[in-house]
Amino acid sequence: MKKEMVNVKDFGAIGDGLFLDTRYIQNALDSGKIVYFPAGVYRTGTLYLKSGGGIHLSANAVILGSRYPEDYNANDFDKRNTFSVKERSSGAHLIIARDCENITISGTGTINGNRNGIFNTDIIHTPNSKHPRYVLPRWRPGAMLYFVGCRNVKLNGIRLNDPTYWTAFFHDCEDVDIDRVTIQTDRHTLNSDGFDIDCCRRVTITNCNIFSGDDSIAIRGNQGPLGKAAVCSDITVSDCILSSAACGVRVGVGNGTIKNCKLSNLKIVNTNIGICIGPSYAPGKCTAINNVRFENISIDADQSLLIVPSWGNDIDDPAIQKVSNITFRNIEAVSDKANLIVWPFKKDMFENISIENSTFSLRPGATSPGEKQRHWKHTDFGIINQLGGKEIPISNCKGFSEDGKTLLLKRDR
């Protein structure tokens, strides 16, 4: 059944990019219907979606986030909302949907987080780094789109541009369908993830182009803020182009469970790490990860594959949970740095990891996999390097390197 649509201008919105349209847009959203945005720039603070309703953006319509903190929600508007003092991110969001059902954001227009108005983009914190970053402002919003506890969510056709932090965060949501969405962030913007899928069930991401400053797609199991157990499961990602200054795909974070994920027909380009699996992000907070398949994926990255027990830590986490049944099939990967798989110190906590029918190549001048991770401490290395554990099965795979002699798999007990 086609949903009824109302025009945002009939509720008083101006759409000139100068006038603050928040009140008028919210009045339209409160109708519980789909709100149509004709061509224009609608400057606004926080907007709240209602069950049964949503947003439809015409081709030249832009929802532009305000640059002023007072135009956004308070950090404590919901007990499930989180923010990071370390990352200088607030709990403010441009669009919020909490405990909603049957909501849609569609069209061919744009939602813009106004990074240019909030960041000083003339200042680069690390200008000589391989991955330079803007200096963080004193205040910035959190996730541009924030969905929590929602059911039956559709994002279709829209553009999501210039977030100041994560682009779209889904927490404890079910039946989410994301199709033909383009995310465009500035690679200099720290923490500017694409889609963060956290403790959600039955999520499909298809035909999307995601260009992000941080992880393009992050699959997470952080159930702590929810105050209940919530598994992240049945996540399908296919037919997407991913490009990131961090990871194309990252699986991990939190203290819950991630299972039954399939990622296929992806093109990962111009990326730091193509695919990363890391169950521990902070000491004591570890996810269990089971049954994740990567199929038919091309990767062009600094490092194509990284599987480590702990992300960014030199030590193994005593709280490590099991990572099992991880399959890589039909992967075509080329990288500047050798690939790395590190087993945790707890026996059998990594189990049934396999690579099949794949080709891995190192570019001329490739470097050791331990250049930053610090797990691999040797000058010699292979194309794929395994530290500890049982030898992973590699079948029908090829490896190419500059010297023509480097082992496809080099194992260090």
C-alpha cells in the first residue's frame, strides 16, 4: 500500500539554506506521513521520525545540518545513546528514529551533516601522514542518522554526505533494507564511518557506494548500552563499492555475538585495510563471531586481510571470545603490505578459518605485516602470515609477489 505524502513547504519550511527550518519540518514529520522535500536547502537541527512516516527527497533537495550545538538533542535524550569524549563526539544527531516501525528515507536528494561548517578544514593534524586528518573541533554531532530499537526501516536511493562522525548508525534494529545509497565523506574526517550495524537482525545492504574516512561497513555486537542481550545476525551485504581510509569491512566491537553474515560481490578500493576481523576492541569487551562468509570480492588496499584477537593492543585480551567458521572464497586481492592472521593465546578460540579459490598479490616493495600491528616481529614474511594456532586451510589459491619466491602462507608458531 502506497503511503500518503505531504509537502514540507505546506508546513512553513522555507528551504533557502539560511532560515532554520527545524520546527516546520518536525511539524510535518509529526503527521506520521511521508514528508516530501521539493528542491531547496533545508537547514535544520535534530529531526525525529515517526512510525509509519519518513522522508522523501527530490533530486535537488538537501537537508543540511546546523552548525550550532543548541539546535540538536541533548546527549541524554535516550539512555541507549552514547558519545565519545576521547573522540570529541557528542550524542547529538541530525535525524533520529527510536522505537519506530515502518519508516522510510527515500528519493534522489541529499542529507548533509555540514562538516564544512563544523570543522576547520584548513587545518590538517598530520599533514605528512599517509592518512592525514583534520583537527577535531571542540564540538561535533555523533552519528548523522541514528536508528535505535526500530523495525522495518528502508533507505532507498538517497545521498548521505559530509557527516562529522559516523554516517548512519543502526542499533538493535530489525528488518533493515538499504539499497542504492551513496555515502560521500571526506577521508580527512576522523571516525567518519559509513554504515554501522550494531546488534541488529536481518539487515540487507545492496547496490551502495560508500566512500568513507573510517570503516565503510562495521558489523558490531555492542549490547552494553542496550541494557539487554541483543545478537547481531543475518547481515547481508552485496554488490557495493567500498573505499575507506580505515577498513572496507570490519567485524567486531562490543561484548555480544555476531553471527550469520554474508558479504559478496564487493569491490573494495583505495582502502587501508580491506577486511578486518577483530573480536576485542577494548580490554574486557569482546564479541563472539561465528559463521561469516566473504565471497566474490576484489580488494585493492594497503593491506587486504587482517584477523587479530585485539584491535590496536599489543596484548591478548583474557576476555577473548570465540571466532569460528570464517570463510573467504573467490577473493582477488592486491596490497602494499603482507596479510596477517594472529591466533589468540587461548587455545582454539579461533577455529575453522579457511581461504578458498583466491588470489593474493603483493605490489613491488611490499612491507611486513607487523609494521603497525606489532604482532609480526620478523623481517621475513609471506603473502599471508599466520602467527600461532593450527595451520589454516588454503585451497586452490595463488600468491604473487615481486621476488616470485615469497611463500603464499608463512607460518610462525
